[in-house]
Amino acid sequence: MWKIAGASIIGSSHIKNKTPCQDFICSLTRGDVICIALADGAGSCKYSDIGAVISCTAVTEHLTADFDRFFSMPQSVIKHRIIHFIRTRLGRKAKALNTNKSELSSTLLFLALKGDKYLLGHLGDGVICGEDKGKLVLLSAPQNGEFANTTYFVTTKNYQDHFKISYGNVSELTSFFLMSDGAAEALYHKKKHIFSRALKTFAAWLDSYPSDEVSAAIESNMESLFPKHTSDDCSIIIAHKSIDDAEE
């Protein structure tokens, strides 16, 4: 059985500037399909916190409703269908707010699982990590623009060039970790491609404790340790294959 845990915390810079947390995480299970998602709203956009919520909920609904069809599609078609679905919802919200869709911009990271199959997507910065035979491995690196503090969003015109899709069999992967760029500052050494062992600890907690307790423990750790590394919002969501399921 795959178990899910995660947390988001507001960054000190957002508290100082009296702006909301622009990160959002969610998960959705429909039948035998599980989907987790993370979005980081663009700091310069007025309603990016709302856009992050819409992007996450839209992609989890879309993938859990039709996983088998998505899994059989070419990557270019997957990209188009997901972004079109999200942008349609963003457009409706933008109209209601009397603003432009770009004001709801966010990055997007997601994972959908069914049986031994997975589908992974990543647009923008943030990091996706996996635990493979006990080792933490990079599954998808952050994508930045011309400058280190720029990235790509679901509203980016040439999203096709930057939206990464991968799918296959879970095989020896026992955990997946989606992280916003803020969380990655504390958990990932970009130049050395090394991840903090804290990720393995977080995942291992799911073997012994309920998901809600693990999420609360992760949030507590984030609040006490992550502000030492970044002033940005921080989010992480984990899908972990429990020991009982792995031994079946």
C-alpha cells in the first residue's frame, strides 16, 4: 500500500511582507489510482497562491480519472492535455477575479501511481527524488530560466519545451519525494546532486505511524530547521510503499 504524507510552511519573507504561502500540496485517490501534486506560485503574481491550488487539484482529478489512457499516450499529448485542462480552470478563475491568467502562475510537480506503473510530471523549479534500493536518486532536476531566480510555469507560452514527463514501472522504487525550491534548499545539494538523509527518515516514519501523524512531524521539523536554509515557502509531499506491501 502506498502511503502519503507531506507539509507546507510559509517562508519568513512572506511573513515579513504579509503575503500568503504560495506553495500548495494535495493528494487524491480514486479507485486504485493515487496522485500527489505540488505547485509553487510565482512570487511576482498577485493570485499565484490560488493558481497553485487550482493547478494541483486539476492535475490530480484529471490523472486519477483517466490514468490508463494517459499512461498509453505520447508525452507530447500528455503535456498538451494536462496544461489545457489546468489553463481552462485558471481562465475561469481569472475571469471571476477580473484579472489575467498569468496572475495565477505556478510551477507543477506530480506523480500518479496505479499498481506497478507510475507517471511523473515536472514543470519549473523544485525537485523530484526517489528512493531506489535504499538510495536517494534524482528523478527530475529543477528547471530555471536565463537567471537562477527565474523558472517556468503552467502559463508559460513555450511550456512544451520545459514540461518533463516520464513513466514506467515502479520496479525497486519504494518512495517518491516532490519538493518545492524552498524545501530543496534544505534537502538537496544542487551541485553535488546529494539529498539529505532526512528524506529517508520521513519516508520510514510511514512504516510505523499513520499518515496524518507523519505529516504533522514533517511540518514540525520543517518549521524548526528549514528557515535556517531559506526564507522562501517550503513544501514536500511523499508517496511511500509501506514495508507490509513491499514484502507481499
